[in-house]
Amino acid sequence: MPDHAADRGRAEIRSAGRSAPFHKGDRLITAGTRSDEVVLVEAGLLKALLPGGEVEPLVSLLGPGDLVGELGVIGGRPRSAHVVALRAGRAVHLAGTTFLRLRAQSEDVRALVDQTSHKRQRDADERHLSQTRDVPLRVAAVLLKWVTEQGHRTDAGLRLDGLSQRDLADAVAASEKSVETALGSLRSRGLLRTARMSFTLPDPRALARLLEV
């Protein structure tokens, strides 16, 4: 069911903010920096990475309608993650002081913040559950979630562009070789089609049934 209050909150942020394009590879947020604005994604695809050592875990994909950076602004804390563009797009940038004023005045903006918080908690719970599964099932679960949420419908099925095999490996905490093996198994069963930086699910419900077993 659509959350009309959250949609109205997005409209308020658009009206008060500044829209700007971004390009593939651009870093919209850098961990450790000052939280001085929030970002509302309008088009394109971004990934959120936790800062770390050699491997920075990919914890979420962000697409149109997603709000980013609000927790740091609300809590007055430095950024906790990097946000990097996987595909070119556009985003609304809103100064932190303006966002805090809107949040205090508008039930709709608060509804958007609550929706964002609930989604982030659900994503965290799903990541924890996924770690109890083997690599093939982790890969299948991540693909189903991200292609369903951020993909677009084509004649061949639901398709997500911009994601690499390395991104998948970072998301499921596995080697690229083990991820390639998992992808090969899904392809051989007719559950997945791949091209360069592209993943297509011909029948998402069939993949969902595999995860229910």
C-alpha cells in the first residue's frame, strides 16, 4: 500500500532542496565527514559501503525515492558510510538545518524519516538472517531483493543494471570465485540471465520458492 504521507514528505524536500546530477563513480557521501545535508535520490542507482579494511561491505542499494544521510543530521554525528553512484542519476540535496526545521514542522517529513528507518532496520535484519545461509542462497537472496526493489521490467523479466559481480561478493561476504559459481548454478536452472553489469530474473517467484526450501 502506498505511503502517501511519505510521498508528500518527499515533495516537501524537493521543494526546499537543490536538484543536481551525479555520474557513475561519484561519491555523494564520505564516511567520517560532517553530516551537513540530506540527499533524496530521484534517479539512478547508488550503493552504501561501510568503511573498513581491504573489503568495504556493501550494505544496501539506493534508488529513486530513497532518503540518505538523515540519521547523521538528526544525531549530529559524522557520516557512518560511503555512498557511491553505480549508475548516473539525479538527487536533491537539502541543507541539514533546513531538513531539521522541516522535520520539526511537518508530519509528512517525519513519516518519510520513519519509513526510511523501518526499511533500514528490515534490511539489517535480512542481512543478519542471510549470514546463516551458504553462499549460493545468500547470492540468490540478495539478487531477489535488489532486482525486485531497484530493477525494471523487460520482455525477458526483471532486470537490474549497474551492479557488478564484485559488488555482489562484497554484499554477501564471499569471494568472487564462489559468487561466480553461485551465479552459474542459477543460470543453469533458468533462474537468472546475466550480461556485463546486468542481472535479469526471468521468474522472480521461482527464485523466491527456491529460498523457501
